[in-house]
Amino acid sequence: MWPVCRISSRKCQKAVDSKLAALQESVQQALDTANKTSSSVSSLNNGVTQTMRTELKGVQDQLSNVTGLSTKVDGIANGRLGSYQCCQEHSGCDEPHGGAID
């Protein structure tokens, strides 16, 4: 509750106006700070999200390479060299030859 002014109404109004102006300035500063903080958090979030996507893509690529290698090793272990070896020995070959190359 506002204090009762014991001075003239003009002086009282000036005092109230001054307090309201100071309060308005403080609220505006708080709003500006909140907006800057929100912008900074959003920017940080975007950076972290992009970094995570990049790292996950790298992990997926590595897993894909391991899976491909595992398939090739299984084929060799089972005596099925297939088109992988063919294409190594006959560069540009797109034909699967189905087995070991002599």
C-alpha cells in the first residue's frame, strides 16, 4: 500500500511519479536481461544440438564401417569371398562372381 503523503498533493504526485519511473526502469532492465538470457540459452542449445548431431553421425558412420567389415569377415570365414574380392582384383567390376577368385 502506498504511504500517505503528508505534503502537498503536487509534491506527493512528483514523489509517486519518481518512484514509478524508477520501478519501471528496474522492470525494463529485468526484462532486457531475461530476453538476453533467453537468446543466449537458445544459441547454446542450438550449438549443443548441432554438436550432438555431428558426433552421432560420426558414430553411425563408424558402426556402419564395422558392420560392413563384420560381413566381409563372416564371408571369408565361411569361404564366400564374393564380389568384394572380385572388385578388389578386377577394378571396376560390378559383376558378383559368387566365390573365391583364382
